[in-house]
Amino acid sequence: TPVQNNLEEYYALL
Amino acid sequence: MFEARLIQGSLLKKLVDAIKELCTEVNWDISNSGINMQSMDGSHVCLVAFNLRADGFDHFRCDRPLTLGINLGNLAKILKCSGSNDIITMKADDNGDTLTLMFESEKQDRITDVDLKLMSIESEHLGIPDQDYSAETSMPSSEYQRIVRDLSSIGDTVNISATKEGIKFSAMGDIGTANITLRQTSSADKEEENVKIEMKEPVLLTFALRYLNNFAKATPLSSTVQVFLTKDLPVQVNYNIQDLGYVKYYLAPKIEE
């Protein structure tokens, strides 16, 4: 089953 | 000094109701261009951003940029004291620790003012690059709301795929499977009732329905919603608030381990 990824995997923290 | 008067005060109430369950403590950044917020949910899976433009307000004054730390649950409680046709004015001093909200009835014969205590909130800001979307869909917000609600009774996750056939939402659960396909339309009486699909490349992504359902809380803010899908990237769900701004939601996909 797919697992939930989080947003930091895609967007950089400023 | 910050002061903003919104004739259609109910929009503020609807906006707070649309985001309060995902984000509880948030910073509102006020400048002379308007009010902005960006906040991730507690699990850092989705992000909510809104913009209310200064020119969307009847009156807007901001002498210098301010950050107001707000508990959205408490703000929602206060906004419950406003009537649906009330004019809402917000005020804050430059170094104050409260946000004053004033509700005026339509006939201006009843005035309520409430001070909300502000908080100091550490917030993380994400840089979201301009994305080249694989598929962009515009549909009635009520249609989006219905799709994610209906599929929630089937399963916890949804596969969303955009192909030249249309946009397909599929859910699978213990009781069975369900697919809802939307095709592009052009025959509706009103432009906003049509489904528009602009596809650059086919895309398939998997998302948690719980969050997509939560985004539908913004339905009262807009008659349409735009869903942007990009290969291997978060989905973006946009509600434009007429003449005032927008609320946008971003949700990270589920991925195969």
C-alpha cells in the first residue's frame, strides 16, 4: 500500500 | 496601525471555517497589499495558503507590515457572534497583543466588538516554485465536494488520473471499488458550471481522501474549484474568492515505498 509522503520532500523550508 | 473593513463579512467567517481544522495556530502577515497566510497542517502533509487583497476591502490601512499570531479555533468562536450580513472591521495596533473585531449589522443599529488575544507563533514557511502542471481541471466546487465525499464512503485513498478521456477519481476499500469520471463540458447555462480540462501529459497520483474532503470546506467561498495535478508532485486545489483573493491547498501524494 502507498505511504503518505510529506511536503518537505517537495518544497524547501525558507 | 492595521484596519480593514469588509462589507461582506461572512466571507471572513467562511474562510476561517475552511481552514481551521487543518491549521490551528497561524500567522497572518499584513502589509499594504493585503493579508496573507501560509501554514502547514500538524503532520506536514498539506499546506494551506490564502491571500486577501487590500483592494477587496471597503477600507484597508496598514502603516507598516505586521504579523498577527492567531488561534483559528478562537477566531472562529468569535466570528460565530457575527451575523451573516454583518460588516466586519478588524483592527490591530503596531505593537498590540490583540486583534479587535467589530461586527456591524446591515442597518448599523447593532455593533459588537471583541478583542482576540494574539499569540507568538513560530511558523515555517515553504517555498513553492511555479509549477508546470500536467493537468489543470476547473469544475463546480459542489461537484468536487460531492466526489470526495462519495468516495470517502468507499475507501481512505483516491487515485486521480487525467487522460484524454477526462479526469478519473478511483477509490478502493473493503466494500468494493468506485470510479467517477468527469468529462469536459461546454453546454452548461453558466460558464462556472462547466468542467474544463487542460492536459499536457497523462498523470496518475494517489491522495488521502481525508485531506481532499477537508479542502471542500472552502466550497461556500467559490462556485468553482481548480485542481492542478503534476507528475510526482503535490496536488494544488484552488478556490478563488471573488473580488477578494484566494485560498489554496497543497497535498503531498501517497507514494509506493
